[in-house]
Amino acid sequence: MPTYRTTAVDAVHNDEELRLNIDLLEERRECASIREVKAKSQMTKYYNARVRGVTFRPGDFVYHSNDASHAVAEGKLGPKWEGPYEVTEALEDGAYILWSMDGMILPRTWNIANLKKCYL
């Protein structure tokens, strides 16, 4: 039993329409990529307006995250930060070497994400 869809199709006209759709597809992709770049730039602008850049200099005192070091495991009521420690050297990409108050250098470098300013 033929349906309207199969009887109304015109093979020559259908091929032309498919070619036109392919041409329009490239245009839609270009428009989508333009919208994507615009949305990303807006998100970057929003983030940069609100982010607070934190850097430490040698001689600053900081706390480091207990989650990063796993030194004290007292459950959810345990301390979240350890310290204070003194920054001895600032490496690149937000890495720091810390000096404890006992006079020992901590055995690894610490990322800025795991440090918090200590106000003594």
C-alpha cells in the first residue's frame, strides 16, 4: 500500500534539496562555532572579574590543607588546616616549598590550591 510520502517524492528535486541542506549545514556549523566562542568569552570574562589572585612570597606564613597531607584523620570534626608554615621558595605554576616552625623543610612542594594565608 503506497503512502503519501512515497508517492509524493520526486527523485530529481529530492537530490537538489539534499545538496542545499548540505550547503546550509556548513553555515549552521559556522554559526554554532561563533556562538560557542562568544559564550566561552563571556564565561571567561565573568570568571576573571570575580576570581581573586593569591600568591605567596618567601617569608609569608601559610596553613596547608589537612586533606592534602592526610596527617590527622579525626573524622569530620578534625582540623581542616595544619600549620603555620613559612614559605621559603616560590616555584613556578603556584608551587611552594614550606618550612615548618621546627626548622624542617617539608618533604614535598605544595600547590597554591592547598594553601591558605596565615595572619599571625
